[in-house]
Amino acid sequence: MSEGICYIINSLKAAGAEKYVLDLVSSMSRKGKKAYIVSLGPIDNEFLKKYDLHDIIIKQFCTVKIFSVRTLSVIYKIYRFIRTNHIELIHINMRLSDIIGGTAAILAKCKFVSTQHDTQLWRYSRKAKDVIYKYIHRFVMHYSSGIIAPTISVKHYLHETERIPSDKIEVIYHGIDLDKFHVKVRRLNTKVTIGSLARFRPEKGHKDIVESLPIVLAKVKNRRIELQCAGEGPSQNDVWTLAKQLGVSRNIIFLGKIFDVPGFLEKIDILVHAAASGEAFCYAALEGLAAGKPVVITDIDGIPEFIKDHYNGLLVPIESPKEIARSLIELINQPKLFERISKNAASSCRPFFSLERMINQTYRFYERMLGNV
């Protein structure tokens, strides 16, 4: 007899898609569903401690490439895992997991669904490898029972670019535990702390943020400006080198990996996020809103669906340090604007972006895919 849902994801590290999966997994037992997780990459046990996973079976079948002998072995292992545990539904997340997990589900004749967290690489890339991946992905998705898009923008992309029927795609916005975020709208003082919450990867735009700092420092008088960067990743050394070259290294603190996001947000005044691609949805921005922080963020994909310019944040073009600087200066030098946007930020994500709403909508989606409603 079939039972349970298996979530397949590229890794279990502190990042948006991973938070999404773990939030869903933690809730399934309350819904009467047994849950499993298969990770295709690294597992951060410190990160997992934040979640109630004592009844969850977690398996690690590592692979990093779609085309390799190892990947064929991983597909077979997932296939065996599905059959042995009588899984009734597979929920796959991220490109690697979509293709590998989806293939295993097809072979096991198991229903599967996918949440599309990232579409940017395929939208803009002309590289032969990415084009091949896109068509393989489209083939696998053809066999899926349904697809979750975190924003309307992603739904349109999937329909127009990957030719996925619109009625197969359901928009379910991500949600967070709003009770963890304490709203305290405050006035700016002589020290202004700007925060960045993202993995250090080139597409996350840390260099654009650093390049904006000299402009901010030149225009903002009688205030000390500090940038606190939370996260780690392969481009951190490059960002630090750039900061020294621009003479702003004294104004930047690298915090490394953090797990207390609400605590980090309580200590900053403004959150800035400058991603140039891969932002189907942005957990960091939503968390910033929940904490009542004005968010300066790139106008990309689904971001304008929950951040409105000069209402609960400021939208800037991608790869534009000057516009990031202009927005930061505007917030710092106009206290009334800062306070108004802070208040709007806190109220704009309640109650629609609650974790409970996301879980309930996703569970109803599962039930429809399984034919239970």
C-alpha cells in the first residue's frame, strides 16, 4: 500500500529552497502524512536542528552532474527507495533534482510534482548545455502530475518558455513563520546598519552592493554607515578584495553563515538584495518585510509581486550600483520616508505570506494530484 511523500532536493543547506522543503516536511506529520527527504548534495546538520525532523527519514545520494555514470547509479537508488518505501508522491525541487528525481519517479511509475524555484539560467542562457537541460527538463515535466510556481511571473515563464500547459501550474506563494519576526519600527540614529542576507555567489550581486558604498559614504553626512553581510559562498573572497580596492573594507562586516535570521534582522536598519538572476522568489526579502525593514532589491521576476516601489521597499534595476546607492541615500536622508516604508513593510506580508497558508494550499494541491478530492 502506498504511503508518504518524498521530497528530493539538491542539498540541505541554509538557503531558500531548502527552507521551503523543511517547512513542508515538518508539517506533514500534522497532516497525517509520512515524509521522507532525499538530498543529492551536502547536508548541514546544524541547519537541520532548527526543524522538527525526529520522525523524518533522510537519505543522501550524492551527485553533482546530470550526465555521468554516478548519476545513473543515483537514479537507480532513488527508484529503489521509492519502491521499497511505497512512496505515493514525489515532490522535487531545483533543476538537478527535477531531472534526476523526476526520471526516477517516471521509472517507478510514481506520481510527482515539482516546485520551480529557479528559471533565470534557462531564460537568458544561450549555452548549448543549458539549452539541452531545458529540453530534458521540459520532457520530464511533461510526465509530472502538477507544478507549483512561487509567483505568477514564474507561471508565465513555464507556460511561454517550457510550453507547460497553464492549467497544470498552480501559483502558491511561499510563506514564513511570521510569529518569529518581531516588528520594531525605529528611527535612524547616527549609525545606519545595512544588511545583506544571501549566499556569496556572483549572481547574488554582492559586488554591486559593495560598489554602491563609496557613493553612499560620499553623500551621507553625520552618520556612520556599516554593511553586515550574512552568508558564505565561493565569491566571498572576490567581494572582500573589491571592498579593499574601493577603500570601504572598514565599513563591511562579514558574519559568515547564520541561523538566527530574525535576530540578524533586528540589528539592521535596511535590507539590500541585488541579485541579477535566479530570483523566482526571495525568502530574504520576505523575512525583511516581516521584520519591518525597508528592502532595497532588484526589480526581477516575481519580486514586484510582493514588493511595491516606494510602498514597502525600493526596486532598482539589476547590475546597477548607482541605483542601489541612490535608493539607500533616499531612505537614509529622508527619515519620514524610511519610517513610512518600515510600517508598510511589516503590514504588507501579514497575513497572506504566513507559513500556515502556504502549507494548507500545498497540502490541498497534493490531495488533488493524488485524486483524493
